[in-house]
Amino acid sequence: MTYLTPPLGKLVGAFQKLPGIGPKTAQRLAFFIIRQPSKVAEELAAALLEAKAAITFCSICCNLSAQNPCEICSQPERDQESICVVSDARDVLALERTHEYKGSYHVLQGMISPMEGIGPEQIKVRELVQRLQTLQKEGRSPKELIFALNPTVEGDATTLYLTRLLRPMEITMSRIAFGLPVGGDLEYADEVTLARALEGRREI
């Protein structure tokens, strides 16, 4: 077994707790930090502590932000009649990079996954329902609820649960199309991807 002095071993162990970080990557990160001037480690530690202390959930859309309402909900030009439901803050960033969507968001902070013991109570479903009920009482019910959840078992289960739960509100609901990537070849696409592409077809 490779020997690591205890402080270094502890640092490697801390990096390994991060998602997608295996033992070798954790060791590389740890050795990199150790080789840097103390100021680099201090700045990293300060940034981590500041982010952890300052970032919380937006009271409107449940996105991560250091201000409330968040930066997106604070923009008066955003279309409040369209709400895009996503799993986490990374999905918001991905959609914003397209520069195509100008509506608002609701971030669930997870998806329903019975295998992992995650039910509707563990994600921001109650907040979505309350938000829609409040908008309807104010006469500002959204014209469309767009589900932009990953085409996975968890994403399908979450979308199905929410559409059934919200159907009585009589809000138009849709799901983004999934299919072939730009530049992709049909012959290399799997059956599920091709099926999704066919389902998401539109008139030209």
C-alpha cells in the first residue's frame, strides 16, 4: 500500500468525496495544492467557505444564488408566463447558454428516484405547487410549464409524477424534445435515441 503522510492522506480523502473524483485524480489534486504557494490554498479555502455561507435557494425558483430573488428572477424582462422545470442549477446554465429561452425557471434540486430513496418530499415539488397556486390566485397563471428533465428513468418518473399532480391546474405542459445531436449519423444512434427523435419531430 502506498504510504501517504496523514495530512496528505486526509486531503486526498477529502477530494475523493467529490463526485467523479477517483483515487488517482484525488491524488493529483492533492499534490497540486501542496506544491502551490500557501496563498493559493488560502484563496481556495476562503472561496469554499464564502460560497457555502452565502449561497442559498431563491425564494421564487429555488435556484442557487447569493441574492434573493436570484439574478434571473430579478430580471423584469423575463417572460413570467413560461416556467421551465429543471433538475438543478447546472441545467439552468446549459439552457441560458443557448440564448433562446427567455422565460423563468423552477429548479427541483434533484429528481424522484425510488432506488435512492428520493421521493417528491426530498425535492422542490411543494415549492412548485405553491408557486403555481399563488400565481393563479393573483391572476398570473403561467401559459406554459416546460419540463426540461434528463431522458432517464428518474427524469421520466419525475415528469410523469408532476404532470399528473399538476393536471387539475389546467396549465399547458410540454417536455423538450430529445433526439439526435447536430452532426450525428443515424446508423450510430441507438433505438431509444431514434425513438425520441421521431416523437419530437415537428412540421416543416
